[in-house]
Amino acid sequence: MASLILGPQLRRVTRDQAVLWLQTDAPARVTVRIGEASVTVDTFETRGVHVALPVITPPKMTMQYAVELDGEPVWPLPGMPPSVITVRDENDLDATIVFGSCREAKRHPDPDALIAYAARAMVHEQPLPDLLALIGDQIYADDVWSFAEYVELYRQAWSEPHVRWLLSTVSTVMIFDDHEIHDDWNSSAAWLAEMRARPGWEDHLGAGLESYWLFQHLGNEPAAKWMPDDWSFTVDIGRTRLIMLDCRGSRQLTGERRMFPQAQWDRLREQAQADCDHLVLASSLPWLLGPAIHHAESAMEVLSHRYPKMEMLRRKYDLEHWSAVGHSFDELTEVVEAVNRPATVSVIGGDVHHSYIAKVRPGLHQITCSPLNNSVDAKMRLMLKMGWWRPLFGPAALVARLLGVPRDHIDWELLTKPYFGNAIATLTHRGRTARVLLEGTRPDGTLYPVASADLT
């Protein structure tokens, strides 16, 4: 009989359907039961990996569900709380989104923030959120090359019992950053040319993308939209619109460097004009960095084109964010500045291994939460702190101007002191008000508030 390896995971949930994801060790018939409803599907196989995507029409309330393989119960596991599917009341206009990024399976100095959050949720200390958004670096595949190694990384990432239960109960969406494929993936044309010259790179890239599609992307969209024309997608929760942005796979690296080709920019502008109270753009790479680093990246973008040897310096310090990709920073700024319906626009991000809240103006913020479970060395921590040192803002901006970088159309200020431990964030929308809470981990594996802000 087949066994359950990973899952079940609750992915996209709408009023009409709930998509679940699970992996087995052999072909199987999978049955999901919730109340009087049930659905049975067969697993499908990709490179020896068996996955099922049951889609069930849930009742209009929160109810427990169970999973069977070939008629034998396999979920919930003994001793664990039951998993539930929650369908929101169509009259509920509020939203709670939990998010974070950069979660490496190996141990780090601080306890894993996702495990800490899941352990708290398991004992019902707080209401469950409407959505969990994992915004990049769910695995670290820099040193793996085969599809089987990718599969093992996902098993390591999602097997921890508390996390496994959380993913079975809270609707979860995901987007990749670079480490799902390789460190600095698509950071520049020179980087890509160097990787293509390595034996086995195309196989590595193919295995990475295929495993991402299989383990992360399936279920991000309703069942009818599982094959994307790009990896970005949109989720609506009450009066909140969340747009998950692909900042890696679609980069335009030659000619005019851009985060996305024109068609995707056009789609983003259209989606951002939704009739909503709150707009959330999830970008694995923060839109707003420490200003000194922001100006340094825009300056390095120019220098790397003029002096190719500067490319190695840019790569060494991961200077690859919005201001380092052509005029993409200005393009994204134009998108968020053009939005006039929502009470708040929040750009949420990760990647940079420190967490902070930055404000452009009331209602427009950058919220960065990184890492869920990782660390940063002392040298990089100092550099990141220097990015927020006000005395460096002017000189860094002056260098960028002298190199021909246009002046930014916006200014931003840090609302909270950068936090460098493992962290998880909660974005809460009530009516047209919004608030964010950043929580870090204590040595005993519990969470505590490290920063919060009223976004309205």
C-alpha cells in the first residue's frame, strides 16, 4: 500500500473549491472526506514522484477533513489536532495574511519562526490567518544538481510535524526567489552566461523549475489555471488583493534590463487597479532597501555596464534588487503611486535576512520579513545596518547622480529598527485600517513582538 510522504497541504481555497496537495511513495487512489462531501482522485507521476491534487467543494463553514490512500486512513496523524478547511463568509471583507521568506532546513542560532508560529497555532492561542504567503527561498538548492536532490530538500523543509500540520490547515501560496534554483539566479546576463558554460547547468535549471512547479506552484491558482504563462498570480481575500510577483524567472537580462517583459508589466498595472481596500504586492526582493544600499545598487548597475569586472563585486554582495535591474525600481514605483482606490498599499518582501517596516507616506509601506530560519554573518549584518545610516544617504545618492542615475521620485523612512533574527509577519486588515506585526523567536522556541506599525 502507498504511504503518505508529504502533506496534505491546503493550497488555494475559494468559495467553490479547496485545492489540496500531497505526495505519496507509490501510485494511489486518494480520497478526501469533509462532512458529507468527498472526492477521490488518482496520483500522477513526474520523474518517479507521485503527487495528487484533490479539489473538493467544501461546506460553507469550518470543518475537519480526513485523507485516505487506497481506502486506508492516513490523515490526521495520531496525536495531532485535526486539520480543517475554512471557507470564508462572503460578507467577511477583512483579511489576515501571515508571511515570511528564507527558510533553510538546517539548524541556525535562533529557533525556526515558522515552527514557532505553527506550534502556537496548534494549541489555538490565536485565530488562524486567512492565508500564509511564503515569498521565496523555501529551499536552498545551490549545491544540488539532480531532480531527486530537489525532492529531498522539499521533504526536509516540510516534514517537521508542526509545520506539516500548519500547511494542512491554513491556505498557503508560494513564490520562488533565487535559492530554489541557484544563488543569484538570473541576476545578470553575465551570471547566466557563466552558468550556461558549466556542464549540467541546463539539467540543473530544468530540475529546479520542474520541482518548483510540482511542489510549490501547483495549487497557487484555482484548478483551471495550473499551467501559467508566467509564475505571478493574484489572490483576493475579502477587500484585500494580494499579487504574488515573480522577480526571478521572467527577468529580461539583455537589451533593456527589466524585472519582467512588457506584457507582465501591463498585467501588473491592470491587476493593481482592482476595486479593493488594501493592495498587497508580494515581491521576494524588497522594493525599498536601506537608502545607502539602494543608491549603491543603482550606481553598481551603471558601473557594471561600463566596466565588466565590476560585475563580480556586484555579485559578491548580492546587489541585484529592484534598483539594480534597469529602470525597474521606477516602474514599480509608478505602479504603486498610480493606485488610488485602496486605503493601503503594502509591498511585502524577504531575501535580505533582516526585517523592517519602511514608510513612503501614510498608506504606502515596505514590509520586509526575512529570514524564517537562516542567519547572516557579522560582516553582512554591518553592511545592512549601514544601508540605513542617514549620514550615508546623501553621499550614496550623489555618487548615483554623478553616474547618471535619475533622481528617485520618492523618499522613505525606517519606522522600526532592523531586526536580524528569525521572524514571521502578520498583516491584518480590518475595514479600511491595516496593521502589521513582526514577531521574532525566543531561545525556547516561542514568539515575541519585535515591531509593529499602523499602516493607515
